[in-house]
Amino acid sequence: MAVPRGDNGLMEEDEVDALIDENGVDYESDPELSSNLRDLAAAAQSGDVVALRTAIDRLNGRVDEPLEDNDSALHLACLYGHLPCVQLLLERGANIEVKDEDEAIPLHDACAGGYLEIVELLFSRASGPECVKRMIETIDVEGDTPLHHAARGEHVNVIRFLLSSGALPTIKNSYGKTPGELADVNTDARRILEAAAIGNSLSS
């Protein structure tokens, strides 16, 4: 995932924004990427749909070509919340289950940012129930599901959507934390996840 992370606990929203600003990738000067891929990455990150369309048209390879940190253009557009760019990439055949170097899929990025419209769009492009199940159960290198990422940011609308789509609130990550334990105490996110976990335990 492109978002730099510290410990596995909750980060304040301004801390996340500061980290993104501080660690933003200068694709223009990356010698590892071809000119076309640099343009693709820069457009996806900045949200420039016109530039993104041009970059895609000039690509010699797939729209899912790995960029910095093995992110795809779809990872970047989801991470920075650029819905029109996500729509364009999906129209051009972007894979919703492509993984970055941290084994995260674009859904992880969209959930981390709390971008509900993007989350819903990704689900709408799933090939069927099995694809949806794979997406919500995908874990990254830290054992986090998309629900863990939404919980860490306390994105209530995304949390509710994921739970209604079958996400399990009892899955523990590599640090032994459930999604609810990543949300701050006495928040709506924590209460929703704890209630869902209790309901899941009673029904199992």
C-alpha cells in the first residue's frame, strides 16, 4: 500500500495527510519507470483525468503495470480518492484484485481513505459473490483486511457498508487486533464494530 504506516493503532486524520504529503512520490524523477508509466502514475495520483486518459492511450502494456511500491494506477487513484480516475481505469480494464508490494488490493486503499463511493464502485465491478468475498477477506502483509483499514480511520459509512457486504468484524491481524480494537474508544466506529462482533459470535 502506498500509505506509509507507523504502528498498528489509530492514526489521526491530519497525521495521515501529513505523511502522504511528506512521502508523496516524485514520479517525474523516478528512473525505474518509463516515461509513459511516470505519466500514468502522476495522473492517477493527482486526479487529472485528461492526463490519465492520454497516458493510458500511450501505454504499450497493461493498465495494471506496476508503479512505485508495486502500486497500480488503480491503487493510487483509490488511495487519493479520485473517483473519476477510478471510473476511467475500470473502464479501461483495470484489475480490482491487483496487489501491491504489501499484498494490498485497491479496496484497502479506498477503505483507508474512507471513500465510500469508490468502495461501492469497486464492489459493483466484482464478477460475482465469490469475487466480493475474496476482496473483503484479502489481507495485506500486516494481516489487515479492508475492514481493518476502514476501522483505523473510523470511517463509519465504509464500515457499515463492508459489514453489510459480509465483512467479518472478528478477524485478527498480525498484531492480534480485530477491526474494532483499531478504532478509538467511545466512537461510533468502535461501537458499531463491537456490536457486530458480538452478533457474529452469537450466530456462529
